[in-house]
Amino acid sequence: MTSTVRRAAAFAVVGSLSLAVPASARLQDPGLATVGAAGPFLAVAAIALTVSPDSTLFDLFARPGDRRNRKLYGLAGFALGAAGLAILAVQFGLPAHAYVGAVLLLAVGNLGGHLARAVTDEPIIGAGGFVAAGFLAGTAGQLVVLRDLGGGVGWPEVAFLAASGALLAALLREVLFQRDDPLVMVTVAFLLWLFASLPFSVSPTRIGVALGVTVVLGYLSYALETASLPGMLTGVFLGLLTIVLGDYGWFAMLIAFFGIGGLSTKFRYEEKLRRGIAEENEGARGSGNVLANSLVALLAVLAAAAGPEIQLSRTLFLFAFAGSLAAALSDTLSSEVGGLYDDPRMITSMRVVEPGTDGAVTWQGEVAGVAGAAVVAAIGFATLPAVTATGAGVVLVAGVAGMTVDSLLGALVEGWLVGNQGVNLLATFAAALAGAGLAVALGLAPV
């Protein structure tokens, strides 16, 4: 067993102290409950900061940075993060099962990731080991807590929380440093707190389909090199949420953007490279690019799930979701196809500029963009009863409007006020507003 695997196993044992929360939550005295939940982790933190650097315990838990500093700051940070969340769990309403799930999925997920990396250096295998181990541990920990405390949460919802938490944690572990584990744990705990508060239910069939389909499609996007590992994890995470909190039709629109958009980036890539307009990383889109184009859609999914709580129509957010994705695909196709043609014109002045200039358009790109928006509109019309023929027209108009806003922002503010990803985010937000606003104006979505 390598030192990294031993260290990860030791952290997993420390993480199991989170299972003290159910017993503490039953105590009537708030002070005793807080001590019982957070006390074990505070004791671990105290030991971590005082243990001798020459001891066996130090050698077991020390990361490279800890050895330089001669203090177990990594273990202390992990324990203090868990202790803070334990206080939220017993005093401020963080669901106990979400708390235990967050701690265990990170601690055991790290162990699974290190075990996988001990077998192969392939990054996707290491990430897969993290997600699989984290998912199993997060699910088991939540079920143990719910068995002790009750709560009326079914196992499909538990599996959804564990899967979404494991995917988010794996994504954050890819883009952050190992010493940032406390930040990952806290972020995942708050995510699970949010999801646990949403008034949704999921059938065993849907969670099974969601896990299977998103993992397979995520792997294909990585294997085809249309997405980097962080980009793939982001896409799988968004796909899971869309199927569970939205619907299969919502997911079909999302996957159309990922699939067609990713392949369009690869289209005549060598020629784009010569023209200086190719995406970096051989066209594999990273997490920043994926989020910039789909964050608005994600927020629309969450808002739709919270519809009963905020007293707004789910259909309203459906059109916001569809409009934002239509704009994302429209803009992607417009850029990837239009950039292959000479004599683009600046959208604000119609003067000819160099290919790749921010805010430049070609008629070929505009046609491709309209076609992209039409694809999303057609999928919505085919899969969702709420998207009638008029509704499909709304999605098409919203997508083209978003593409146009993207070009205008590229010409006016990109490069000195916001970057390309900021422009993409603003354009999809404008398209979401256009989609929702037109749906309300035409009586397709009640407010």
C-alpha cells in the first residue's frame, strides 16, 4: 500500500466520525448536542496541530506541504471544516444526512481515487474511482443517518444527492489543490442542503437512467476529446440535474448543445488552427466554457424544481432553459462555422474585418446559428407538450436573439470589460429572459 493510499484511508477513518451527528441530534440540550457532533473533529484538529513531526501519526497523515511546515495543517483543516458543518447540522438546520453524506463522500472518494491512480495514471480512471467510491459512501452514510433519525427521504433521492455531491466534489478536486479539501467539503454540503430543501421526488427508474445515461455520454465526450476531464465532469453533473430536476426532454435539449457544439468545435479543426480561430486544448472544452454556456440553464432547472416554493410556473423556467440553450448552440455554430469563411463583417458597422475578430459575423455563420436554435426548438416541440408550435417559435427567436446579443457584446465590450466566457454567460441570460418573456406575453406560460 502506497503512502498516499494509507493517508487517504486514514482520512476516511476520520471522516467516519461524522456518524456521531445522529446520536448528538437526539440530545435535548443544544450545548451537549453541539459538543457531541463537533467535539470529535475539534479533538482531531487539536491533535493535528500539536503532534510531533517525528511521530508515526504525523507520518501517516502528512501531505508534502505538511512535511515542509512540520504541522498537520491538512488534517486540521479537514477536521475543522467537518466540525463547522457539524454545528450547522445540529443548530442551524443542515440536514444530518446531507452533512454525513458530504463528509463521507469526500473522505472515501479520495481513497477511491488514490486506489484507482495506484493502478493506472489515466486521469479519467482516477476521477471515476473518486466518484464511484464517493457515491457509495455518500449513499451508505445517508441511509444510516435516515435509519436512525427518520426523515421520509427515499433511497432514490439519497442516491441523487450522493451522485450530484460526488460529481461536484470530483470536479472541484480537479480544478483545486489537495489542500482545498475543506472548501470542497463545505461546498458539497451546501449543495446537498440546497437539493434536500427542494420539493422534488424521483423514481428509481429515473435515477437509474440519469446515472447510466450521463456517465456513458460523459465518457464518450471525453473519449472523443470534445471535452476535457473537468469539462466532462461538469457536463455529467449538469446532465444528472437536468434529468432528475427537469425532464428527459430538458436533457435532450442539453445534450444536443453538448454533442453538436462539441463536434462543431472539431469540424475542420486544422483549418481553424491555421486561421487562428481554433479553441485551445485541441477543441476540448473545459469546465469554464461549459459553465459559461449552461449556467443559466442550470439555474432555470433549479428554479423550476423550486417552483412550488417560489410560486412561479415551471413552464416559465422551461422556456428560459430552452432559450438559453438555443442561444448557446446558436452562438457556438455561428462561431465555429462562420469563422471558416473570409470577409466577416463587424456587426455594429458592417465593415470587413479579420476572421476571428470579436463581434464579426458572416452570413454562413448566421445561417448555421439559426439552424442551431432551430434544432433546440424542434427537440422541445418533439419531447415536451408545453412546447407547442408557437412555443418552438419562441425558443427559436430567443436563441437567435441570444446569438445576436453575443455578437453585439463581442463588438462593444469583450476584451476590456468582460472576457469571452462572460459574454457567453450574458448572452444566454438575455436569451433566457427573451424566452420566458415571450412565453408570458403569448400566454404560453403563466407567471
